[in-house]
Amino acid sequence: MTEPVLKIEDLHVRFPLGRSLMDRLRGRPGRIVSALNGVTLDLFRGETLGVVGESGCGKSTLARALVRLNTPSSGSVLHEGRNIFVKPEIAYHRRVQMMFQDPHSSLNPRMTCGQILAEALTVHRMCSPDRVPARIAELLDLVRLPQDSAGKLPHQFSGGQRQRIAIARALSVEPEILVADELVSALDVSVQAQVVNLLLDLQERFGLTILFVAHDLRLVRHVSNRVAVIYLGRIVEIGDSETVFRSPVHPYSQALLSAAPSLDPDERGRAKRLQGELPSPLNIPPGCPFHLRCSLATERCKQERPALRPVAGRGQVACHLSEEIANAN
Amino acid sequence: MQPILSIQDLTVTFGSKQGPRLLPAVTGVSLDLRRGEILGLVGESGSGKSVTLRSIPGLTRQYGTLAGKVMWEGRDLVAMSDASLRPILGKDIAMIFQEPMTALNPLLTVGVQITESLKAHTTLDARARLRRAVEVLDLVGIPGAAGRLNDYPHQFSGGMRQRVMIAIALASTPKLLLADEPTTALDVTIQAQILDLIAQLARDFDMGVILVTHDLGVVAQSCDRVAVMYAGRIVEEGTVRTVLGDPRHPYTNGLMWSVPQDVPPRTQLFSIPGTPPSLWNMPPGCAFAPRCARAEARCTAEVPSLSALEAGHLAACHCPLGGAQ
């Protein structure tokens, strides 16, 4: 692998909640949602990094922080050696593009597909004004939309076609990095496959780096080179996608990855079931944040937070017992 | 064995009678459900799976026109008046929905919402109703059930809310549970817990379940039989093992292959070309023909009927894929 295009270092994102009247009367401090608690991550050129976790674990917060939609409370994201949060640059916003889950709310319903693409092209001065229609035609061709699409409004398209417009908009400014937050989650299976194929194809053609956030584990496994499993705002396991999916080390990854329902009825009842639910990010347990739901938890897990460290033959794992688990299977 | 529910040639159309055209949401659906059986109804959005489910207790009546029969204990639910349906719905036939936060009343405690249906359908007194409420909350796995009767829906997490909704449905020990995408809004880990719960309850109480979902994995892991719907019709039906193991309709086969399982990573996935047809503008003949690689001249002219390819395996296709070798 080459040098990282994006270096995320110890990123924390906290959202303070308003203090209620009762809190003020009792003199209690305001409560804080800790969405990201020290994420350190390198994104390498040309790779797809999958991010998985339960809802509320901070995976979307991470994606949004990368395009500066969330401001971190501490930590940094380095792009070509510069912290993106210190000196905002319009060039960064061109080179990193985000695609959202719900194209109903991410595409302006009153702008035609052509206007949406033209706006992106003119804001970033991608080409001279007289070249814009030709470039739009090129982009529509690229995402396999019919040429008469430019004059249509978003509601005239199907869900899969709207996501193609979102992809075309992102690609119009020739980015290096695409951040896909649940890009295909709202689509039907047969249409999902079309959009995923398109994304893989475009990545190959333009050498794009993709951060792929999704809750569909089978899909993440399919598109990713590496995968990061997030629990309560921390990475608990990161490594080569096939290795992590085939033999996960962290007890949480094991439970999460086996929860995806298999298409084979013979595998019924074989999966390891996870007890309980995600604790509130308002009140993160001390020690290992997973110890309340973990069947292997020891006294040490309740006291001491495990650091993310490499495990031989696997990726990096944040678990006190990772060596024992890795050796056992 | 006699089925507890038998849907015969159900057709649901929407649109005003004065309007120029009627929208055929469901066309000629026939299904049987036995006691203790979990039937999966699977399809993409707009395929008519939810409309079929909601038409069983007549929830689609006020919006559209129902034709055909829904036979329940010798009576046709479609022909019954709202007043005569009342003693059956919520007692013998219960329903759970996709989004528990909109299906539960946010202004009433869960205790009130559970005892409400007991009050309507049983002769239990107030104390016995509360006891039953604790019992069902306990049954669906809510920790400290007795202490949570006075909590409001917003005080529960998404998975726990879905459990509350199942508890309300179970309170009067129904014989049939209609579940409309009960786990779609939940995380995979919680989804697994809820599906296990539904399967266990179906077994323990010999309750029939119709489970609407778009996820073939959910079907594989929890259903006994499955019916695949496309553009308002059932295109394939059979036991889970035969339909998923040996799909005969090209649409079912395409759906199976679109799921990235056991394919080399980062390769092109199999995808069905095109998009599902608009119900306003249905192609003549087989609705799947424009997207089908096997389509012949006959497919664009004549609607295929659902017929048995072998015992217990039905498909609606003029040129079905050729069975297991």
C-alpha cells in the first residue's frame, strides 16, 4: 500500500445536549453525547474502507466529519499534511465528495438534474461555461442515465436513478475521495446490485478512494478492501476485509458479523447471538465499552480500556483477550 | 391439515370509482397458512406484499376495493362488516408494524396500551389484566417487566419498542400474527433477537405468522414457506428450502444472485437490468418479461399462471429455470 491520502488522528466528536430546567435547578452539568471517542485511521489511495457498526455507534458521524459537516472537539484529519479543520480550503471540498443515503433530501426537488450537475461544475469552475452542457452529457453517460435526464426533476426518477445523479454530482468535480454514507441502503436488492457495480467500475476507472459506510454487512464485505468495526465511537477491530469477515477476533465483531442472516436455511440457529443492546452514548461504561454485553469479560475488562493494537496474522484489535481468541480459532 | 387462513384470488385496486383509471396493487393472490407455520411474503417495494398483508384484516378497505375471499374459520373476512370484524381483530388476528414509534401511542404508557386490548377482548378484571400485561412483557424478554408498565414508548429503545408491540399483539393469545417488516428499522443484532422471538412464540403457541420482508436472508433464517411477489402477483411459492435452494422463476433467481454472498469480493455483482414496472403502466403478458433474459414471444403476450412444477413448488413462468440436476 502507498501513503495515506487521509490521516485521521484521535478524532473526538461530542454533541452537547441542552440543559433542562431540572438540570439547572439541581445544578447538574449539561449532558454530552460522545459520538466519536478517539478514532485513529489511515485511508490509503485507491482503497475502499468499509465502516460497520450498529446504529448510534458513530459511523455516520465519522463520515460527516471527513467532509467537515461535523466539527470535532479534538483530534485532527490530515490531508496532504494539512489539518482540514484548521484552514478551510475550497480545494479540499472539491477533492472529497460525500454521497448520502436519502436522495429525496440530498437532491434539491426544484432543480433539474442538469441544474444540479451544472451548479457543481460552476461553483468549482471545473470547465468553461460553454463546455458545461457537453460535460453534463458525459457525466450522465458515465453513470448510465439516459441523455434526456438533464431536463427532469428528481421526483421523475426512480430511487436507483436518483442515487446515480448523486454519484454523477460527486464525480463532476473530479474528486479523489468519495464518502458514501449508506449509499444503497434505501434501494431494493436488484437495484442495489446495479449501483454497487457502477461504483466498483468507476473506482477502477478513476482510481478513487472510497469510505463506504453501511449497515448491510454482506455488501460491505463485497466492496471493501479493508473494514473497520466501530462500537460506541471507537474502532474495536480493523483489518483486511476477508480476514475480518472470515475470522473476526473481537467478540463484538464476531457477534455483529454473524448476525447478518445467511441465505442458506441450513445455517439456521448457528449464529452467535448478542445479548442486550448498545449502551447510550450519553453514558459510556468505563473500561472496555463492550464488557456489559461480552460473554468473555473479565475483571480487567471492567477497569481498563483496551488499546487498539496489532494481532499477528490479523488486523488491529482493541481487546485484552485478542491473543487468546486469535490463537483459539 | 386444514389451513387456518385461506386467501383466495385476492385483488386490491386503488383509485376513485370516478377516476379515469384504477391502480391494480394486488392481482389474484391465493395463499394458505397452517397453524404454527411462518410464511414469508417477500418482494421489492411496490410489489404488493404489504397491501396483501394489510388486506387480510381489511385495513385497505377505506382506500381501495377488495375482491376475492379471505377465509378465516369458515367466514369470509372481505365480506364481513367492520362491526363483525371487531371481535376478531386484535384478538384472534394481531398485527405488528415496521416502525414501532408510529404504531404505539406516544401519550399512553405501555401498560395502558397492553391492557386496552385485554379490556376489549377478555372478561379479565383490572388486576388480572395488569398481571397478564406483566406476563407478556416478560415473555417477550423485557427486563424488569413489572417496573416498566408505567413507562412511555419513548423510554424504550427501538428493539424494546418492537418487543412492546409484539407483547400487545400477544396479550390476547392470537392464532394469527401479521408482521409487516418487523425488523427492517432495527440493527442486525437486534433483528436476530426479534426473529428468534417470533419463531419461538409461533412454536410455543402454535400461532400462524405471515412475515412481510424484502430480505431473503430473513426468510431463509426464520420462515417455513415463502411466496415471492412481483408487480402485485405471486411469482413463486414453496418451502424455503426448495424456493431458495432451487429457484425456478428467473426473478427469484435474479434476487438470490444480487445478494453478495459467496461471490469473489470486489467483482461485478449479478444484477437484474431495468427497474420494476410502474403499476400504472404494466407491460402486457408477464410483468417481468421486459427484464427477463429468458423471455420469449409468448411471455410478452400472455400472463403466466401460478402452477405447480412439482409437489409444493409453484411458479408463474412460461419458461421456468430447469430444476435441480
